[in-house]
Amino acid sequence: MANTLLSIQVIPRTPGGRDSIPYVDEAIKVIEDSGVKYEVHALETTMEGELSELLKIVERMHEALVNAGSPSIISQVKIAHHPSGISMDKLTEKYRP
């Protein structure tokens, strides 16, 4: 079982005031390509895995945004770390129909 949930909202600055959604899509693609379990929500994406692995994904997300032309990125990150194990499903099961 994973020991960490990490939620991230990336806020890329875009050249010429372009729409940020294509940049956010690039960041989500990095998560998708990583193979970790994740869920995309309206204002953030939550990943499930090992802390060190998830932090490396965050770094790769920033690199991808810079490579896509974003001159700077702000990320808001929330981390829930439980060495004995944690999962999105377990935390939210009582809210699901």
C-alpha cells in the first residue's frame, strides 16, 4: 500500500497570456506517464504512491511546463504521509454512492 497522497494544483504563467489549460494538460500527462494512481479533479490532481516518487513527479511536471514555454510556475501542494499506508479510496469511500 502507498504511504502518501499528494495533491497538486499547477498555475503556469503563459507566454502572451495564452490559455493555461494546455499547459495543465502537459502537467497531467507527466502524471499519467508515471504510472501512479491518480485522480483529476476540478482544481487539483491527487496522486497516490511513495513520497519520494511523487516528489520526483512534481519536479518532472515543472520541467515539462518550462519545456512547453512557461516562464514560471506556481504549484500548490498538499501531502498526506502515513508510513503505515494510505489510499484515496479508503479516505473517500464513505462519500461514494
